[in-house]
Amino acid sequence: MITRYLNGHVFTADPDPAAAWAEAFAIDGETIAFVGSNDDAFHADETIDLQGRLVLPGFTDAHTHLLMMGAALGQVPLTASRSLEEIQQILRAARESRPDAAVIRGRGWLFDSVPDGAPVAAMIDAVVADIPVYLDANDYHSCWVNTAALTELGIDRDTPDPIGGHIQRDAAGDATGLLLETAATQFAWAHRDATTTDADRDADIERVLSAYPAAGVTGVVDMAFDEFGLAALRRALERRGGELPIRIAAHWIIVNTGDDAENLAQVARAAELARDASSPWLRVVGIKLVLDGVIDACTAAMRHPYADGSNAAPIWPVELLNPVVAAADAAGLQVAQHAIGDHASEIALDAIENAIALNGELPRRHRIEHLEYAAPGTAERMARLGVTASMQPVHSDPAIFANWAEMLGDERVERAFAWPEYEAAGALLAFSTDAPTAPHEALANMYVASTRASALDRSVAAVHPQFALPLTAAIGHGTRDAAASVGDGAWRGRIAPGYAADVVVLDTDPFVEGEAALLEARVVETIVAGRVRHRADGH
């Protein structure tokens, strides 16, 4: 059946400004069949009047973590807490409301909400000491735990730091309760994975599959895919008759074991999964490497020290990184490298250049994730190499920016999250949220991108408004370019004939009402592959 939609304000995301807007479009099955004006002749079996509403291509969240996001939606939220007292009050209330709980898990705390940016177990023990408490930082690169959790994890003064991580210790050598980088993943997260049931993971996935269409998101790129996520999503496909409400492309996480053979075996597993084309809704397209940490915890690898004189080494030494990137490149896998600091982005690009030199001319579109501070010239180098800049506007939200700026404390702060540099250089720029490190809502993400103001706290003034992008550009990076970031730009991410019928209808038009309307707008309807996957109440 062909359905024609009339009287819309349709942003097509066509890169040609002359073709960026339309009044009408039609869907035939899973595909856009027509885009044009109300007066254009086109046969349809059904006609729907949009009554002037804004229509956008479906958003692609080009960097997210599905299982973690689903779990986070059911955990104790702490991002809005701006003092230790507030955090403790929330934890106390959580314990009182869950008297039978065996563990409390929270997420989203900020370093500048804790005295001296130094969380310790005793701060949690003061309100919850009888059961383990695990609190993931807002950036998900640190985990703050209480004494009961340290005991449960078996961490004591003799426990060695893992490769690329650190167990924070006091002057006596005892663990304080803060686990940084791979210490968080290999202790706290590994224990979480071992104690989480398949039923728990199924519930987490169902939360995500409901939340994303409601936010206008029609496709996602999972950036830490593993066996747990693979099994959970395969079960979801089976429950749903072989179809999902969103399109999922995934990057297999590669953990640095310190051994070339073990690292390359992980790449081989990713290549095996990428060859499995059993579902168009779920596919592995590449690998993910975490090269450094985050600026907020001074664990991102920088060319020059932080304000306190410290610095951090890369999690992947070059001699171990290069073989993995070269093997993935040779296998046709997309390589995504987490690089927040400028030294990390430098070695990420060196590794890609090394792979090109070894493997010769191949079709490739590698990417660097985050790029929160990159040295001048990085954008131009990425454009020359055809490397995508995958960035998250919500990470620059002014409400959480102060600690970031304080950790650098110099002129580098003035080039934070410099998206226009990548546009000017001609690099592909794809926007995402990195949920659950930030809210997953696409419209809030577009608000930050187009204003550099806060979607979390409107009382906070914009920071670096000179880096704000026009709304058309921001939405293009969150739709068209985000789809292109995983090689899908020829068939989805735009409203154009022959493209996938993935579209979103809003009840408010920020192009008319102004960018602030993005924070009030509701997604009226989300259509994926021609089928309604979300419809707001009353519509």
C-alpha cells in the first residue's frame, strides 16, 4: 500500500539546500516513493494530512551502548545531584525503598559534585554500608564503590592494577573505593556481568527498544558490543519475529590483554560475526578500541599535562595497537577508536596510516570517537584519510563543563568540542549521545549542538557559542551523516525516493519557534521501514 503525506514541513536532509525542504512525501512498503509538493501528481492508496507538522529523517544515534543504557534506565540516577549531601540523600532513599535489595547500582555522578573530586568508600558507607553499592561515573570510565563492594570484588592492598586501569589507594596502600578505567571494567563491570541474568538483560534491551523510537531514533550504533549484547539482541529478534523497532549496527569491543595473539583472536571473532548477514536489523560492522580515558578524571592521553601536572598514558601502546588496527582493516572491518585527548587521536590516526601502508587501497571508512580536545590540524588529517569524526554534543553541555575546563586549565579549553573545524576540513561529522553517559534523547542533543547551551539546566549560560551549528547542519549530522558513518548513507538517513522509510513527526517546529522548542517538542510518530514503531498518546 502507498501512503501519501501532505501539508508537512519536511526537512529531507538533502545536502543540496535547494532540495532540503518539501511539503509532501509518500511511502510504498518500506521505502520512500516520492518527495515533493502538495500539488505534484502521485497516486496513493491513502492520504494523511500532516497539518503543517515538522517531519525529519529518523535520527541515528551513531555511538551508544544498548545494554548499559537499558540497565541505566533502571538504576539510581545521580547526574542532577550537585553535592555529596544530595548524592547521599538519594542513596539513603534508594536503600529505604528497597529493603530486600542485595545490591544498589547507580549512575551519572559528576566529579565536581564530590569534595575535591575524590570520592571514597566511606562517603557511601555513611548512608549504605550493609550491601554493596556500585556507582558508575557520568562518563562511565570510573566506578565509585563502598566498602562492601570492595570486599565482594576481593580488592585489597595486594590486588594489582590491571593494564590500562588504576585502583585508587590511600597513603597506607588501601583501596579508597574509586576504580579508574579498566579497573572499573575488569572488576566492577565483570562482577556485574557475572551476576546479571539473561532475564535482566532482556528487560534492559526491551527498555531501550521502547525508549529509542519514542525519542525519534530509528537506528543506532552500539559501541561496546560483546557476547552478552549479541545474545540478548538475538533473543529480542526471536521474541519479535525476526524484526526490531530500530536498526542496529554494532562494533565489537576489543580489550587489550597485553598479548598480540589474544587481541587478534578478538578481531577474528568480530570478522566472523560481520560475515553473518542473518538479520538486516542487527549486524556487526567493526571493532571498538578504547585508547584513553576522560578529561574529567585526568585519564585522557594528552600531549601536554593537565593543570595539576599529571598526565595519562594511552591504554593501548602503539606496538599492540597497530597489529589490531591493521588486522581489522585487512578484514574489511570498520575501526572505531575512542580518543578524547589529543595524544590519543594522534596515535589513532598513526595506526590508521600504518594499516593503509600495510594493506594498500581498500574501501574503508574508519572513525574516531569523541575528539573532545584535538590538536590543530587533526580535522584536516582526518579528512585526508577519510576518517569520520564521531562526536557527542551532549558531552559539551555547559552544566557539566566546569570540571572538564578546570582539569585542563589553559588555552586548550577554548577549543573544546570544536565541531566546525571538522565541517571546514571536509571530514564526515556524525553526531550521537554515547548513552548512557548522557541522555539518549535526540532532540536535546540537537539543542546543545545548535546553541551550545545546556539541555540539563537552562539557568546555565552557553559556553563557546561560536561553535554552535545551524539547526539544519546539526540535524544533518544526527541523521544523514550518522547513517553514513556506518556505510548506510546511500539508502537511509534522508527523506528521498528510494531511501528507507525511516521518518519522525514532531508536534512542535523548532525551525519556526526557535531552538528552545527542541526541549519541549514531542515525537508524535516514529516510522521505521514504513511501519509505525511509536505513536504518542492522543495521536
